[in-house]
Amino acid sequence: MATSKKVAESISDVDEIKGEIEIKGKDGITRYKLMPLEQLYAPDNSTMSINWEDDYYLPLLYCIESEIVDYYNKDATLTDGLVALTLDRMCANPAIAPKGDVLLQRLQMALQLELSLEDYTKFEVKQALRKILKSVERHSAVSGVTGYLDFIRKHIGH
């Protein structure tokens, strides 16, 4: 019978630019440098469509949306428009140079960590970003400047 072990007590972002994290475990704190995003994608499986009802994609979507909510909780000036601009840039190339975009840096760090643990292709990551971008656009059009942000904060529960 398989048993689950608690690998880490906590994982914290240390340096979003360098891609370094700290993991606090039972043996103390260990610092790791994550591989660059471009090196973390799973091999392309030539899938041209994604079934978003498949629970396999929930961790990928959650990692992106959770990071957006965390950033919104720290910066109340964030708007759906700014989120949309960042996601739009990432849809073309998730590993695009951040050029001072802190949200983009944080999203890349979250993706680096997620892709270090799970096997998603570049296509799947780009499609997840597009799916969330469409959600931002839809909620913003209906509910205003922070319609998406308020909606996702309510549903993620941060």
C-alpha cells in the first residue's frame, strides 16, 4: 500500500528573477534554483485540442489563477486590463522577458515550479494562458475594471 509523505512544510519564492526558491523541510531550509521555463516543458504530444473538463489540467489553471489572486491581494491597483496585457504577452511566449512586469515574473515563477512537478507541454501552457485570458476579458466586459479579479478571488478563496 502506498503512503504519502509530506515532502516539504513550505515552499516560498525567494528570487523571482533568478528563479530561486526555498523549501523548508524536516531537515531545515534548502535553497533551489529552478530550471528556466523553456527547459521545463514536456515533449510535444501533438495534441491540437484540450479537454478542459479533464482534471489533469486543474493544477496548471490553478497555479496561474492562484498567482494572479495572490498578486491582487498584495497590489490593489491591479486591474483586469493589466492582467489581460500580461497574459496576452505570455500567450505568444510564456518565457518572454518580463521587462519590469512583476505579475509576469510571478506567473513565470509559478509556472516554473508547476512544470518542475508536472508534465505539461508548451502548447498546454499557452492554451491555459489563453483560456484564462478569455475569462478575464469576459468578466471584465460584464463586471467592470476588476470583474475577473473579484470573481476569481471569491472562487479561489485567498
